Amino acid sequence: MALTIEELSVQTKVNPSTIRYYERRAVLLIPQQSKAGSREYDTVDIKRVRFVRFSRLLGMELDEIRALIEMIGEGNSEEIDIVEQVMLERASRLTRFCVNLKNVSAAIRTGEIDEANAFSILSTDGETTNEINSNNRPEKNSSAEGMGKKLTTQISNLKGRPAKS
């Protein structure tokens, strides 16, 4: 089933210029061309573009998505396991950030915090605010931050790999 870029765009709800951008960034492979010179996409391309769009909604960087697509294509389960751990750490950080947002919001409602301290709390990685103390500082909770940094470094190393042709 050969699709044009316009048909791929309609089926994936991704603009043709965005699809071309993903190809230039080697997130998507450049497809074969027809005799007329237009790109021909198939069903796996539909699934790949939908996966890229979904991954972007999750906040993944294009280099990470490209690396993950390569890992899947190569059947590299060990590296996919690393990505899973990185994503779990990100989810944990996002959960902590949401707790901090909730606590900052409550402190703002009661007038217990100023803008500078609110931003200080919200930009603190690895900490959650169980309560806003008299100094408007968050109380620390233990985290898997060391493990998260190690995994982030590992996935960063994977990002630098050249795109698979």
C-alpha cells in the first residue's frame, strides 16, 4: 500500500512539513520514491509517525525517539529496558513536580509563600514539599536521583548514534 505524504499526513494527523522535518532529523527513514519522484509510504510508516507524535506528547526528545525506533528495529531489548528505566525516572520526577505544584498552590492561597520561593520549590529536582515550613523551603524526600542520572547518561550516549539506513 503506497501512500503519498499528503495521505500519510491525513492518516496520522501530522503536517507534511513536520513529516519531512522528522526525515531530515533521521527520526523517520526517507522512503523510496516513485518513478514520478514522489515519496511512497507504507503502513509501517503510519505506525511510526503515530508513535513519534505520541512520544512527543509524552515529552520525549527527537533524538531519544530516533534511538528508540532504532532499538526496536534492531530488536535490542537491553537498550529498550534502559529507556524504560529513564522514562520511569522521568515519571517519578513529574510526580514530584505535581506534588510541589499542589503545595505551592495551597501556600499561595493562604499567603504563606512569595513568588521567588514558589519558583525555588518548583525548580528543585529530587525534592517534594510535604509541607511549607516557616522558611518557605521544601522538606527533602529520598529519591532514585542517582539511578536516574546514570540512566539519563546512558540514553544520552545512545542519542549520539548515527541513524540506521
